[in-house]
Amino acid sequence: MTSPADSVFLRAARGESVPHTPVWFMRQAGRSLPEYLELRKGVGMLESCMNPDLVTEITLQPVRRYGVDAAIFFSDIVLPLKAVGVDLDIKPGVGPVVAAPVRTLADVAAIPDLTPEHVPFITTAITNLVGELGATPLIGFAGAPFTVASYLVEGGPSKEHAKTKAMMFGAPDVWDALMRKIAGIAAAYLEVQVRAGASAVQLFDSWAGALTPQDYRASVMPHSARVLAAAGELGVPRIHFGVGTGSLLGLMGEAGADVVGVDWRMPLADAIPLVGDRVVQGNLDPTLVFAPTEVMTARAAEIIEAGRAAKGHIFNLGHGVIPSTDPDQLARLTEFVQGY
């Protein structure tokens, strides 16, 4: 049996030659799959993320259904906060809601650092998964410091991130302490995943697109860089992805990524010169799966061709799978990319 190290996904992530462009999808495990919805009936999101058997099954579902080149660990970016004792919940239709938002240095100091003892269910789930996946690599992940901080400061999802930026600009000491705290938690969380058997990691900075390059460089990038540096010491490829981050791609690569994820708003051909000697991941518009199959595959072909100019290319959507996506259409897309 071949090992994940020889997989098309990891070879592409390292910039090595591959027989076909590897493909996986952000949010491939979850809401678009009927078998997932069946499994999650009556089980809260965070509750399901803490159940190793459920996590194992949900992570495997898209691998079985689509034959994608990598599995992504089923979890949520706020899970480590919940695990260390932050009072939060994921409300259906809303997202993560924090009972007591962070405002002061004392609030930051009250958040414990994460240790493996906080997340034994993660180690169990990944150990199970690695046994089941065989040669298919598992991608671990964490939320990047800015995105996780925005939930802690806003108290929930936000469009403007006004309170978050107010802290960043107006209380830089609190901001720095909070970002250091979250970076430490994220680094420890990724280490648990890699030590249990994850073959690569992805740092999701979902809200970093709200920042100017200057503010990102000064107040955010050093903290993401700490997380990525810690992951790099574990010897696994690091993917760095943000939404609406066209103006930040160069900096996100500099922060320590081996692979830079590109969202659908920026043509891959425009992104490649910005990321330097790095692999790119992406970036089909997630709504194209609702178009006729030939329209979707024609656009996918353009992206695969554009990706040839990069050091390496991993095919993905430019953001997560939309819940109402037809799974059969994703199966056709996977088959097309792997056969291209």
C-alpha cells in the first residue's frame, strides 16, 4: 500500500510533478451531503465535532462519494476556544456566538492556553481516520488569529468587523495580547492534529479580506506567521486561505505558506505572480456547480490550464461548498479534474 506521502495531493503541495491536478473541496464534508444531514439530525454542531465516531464518519463521507485526493478534517474554527472553556455556541442560521466578548487584557488572560488534554477527541478521531483513509492524506486545519479574534471581540459573526478593528486601532496592547493568545491556541491545535497523523494543514483566515495590506502586515501577519512557523517545524505542507484577500495574497504567502489558497474573485493567472515560488490552490466559483455541467467543466479546464504557470496547483473551489449543491455535480467535477 502506498502512503499519503506519495499521494498526488502532497506531491503537488510540495511542488513536485504529478500525473493529474489533485482536487478536494473546502466544506466537502457537510451540509451538501444527504448522508451528513441524516447523521447530524438532533446533534449540535460543536457536539458533533467532539464525537470522534461522528467526526470520522463525516470526514470520510466525501472521500467515499467523490474519490477526492484529500480529506479535510471535520471540525469548526471556534472548536479550540470551546475546548479551553470559552462560553460559546454555534447557533443554527447565525454562526458562532460568544457569551462574553473580549474587551480587556483581563478578558484575554482568562482564556486558557490549549493543551492536548483539552482535545482528546481530536487525537482519537484523527487516529481512526488515518487508519481508514490509507493512502489518502488528511488535511488538518485551524482558524487564523484575525478571524477567530473577530468572533471573540464581536461576540458573533460580523459584516463590518467594527469592534474588532476598533480594538486593533484603539487598544493595540489588548489586540496584541489577544492575537498572541489565539496564535498559541491555533499552533497547539494544529500540532495535536499533525502528531495524530494529519499530513497537511490549512489556516483559514475567512475575514482577513476586511483589512488593508498595511493593517494586515502590521497587526495580523506576524501572528499568522507564528502559527505557520510552528506548523512548518512539524514538517507538513501549510495552506493559507482567505476570502476576498486578492490584495493580501503576496503577504499571506510571505507569512509562511507553502500553498496559497485563492478565492474565486481573482483569476488564478493574476494570483500566481503575486505568490512567488509557491503552490496555488483554487479557485472555481462555488456557484458554477449550479451551471450546466459543460459550462462548469469548461471553466474548470481554464483554471487547470492557468495553474500550470505556478510552482504547483491543487484544484479547489474558491470558497466552501454551498449547502444546496448537488453532490452528483461535485462528483462530475472531481472526475473531470482527475481525468483532465
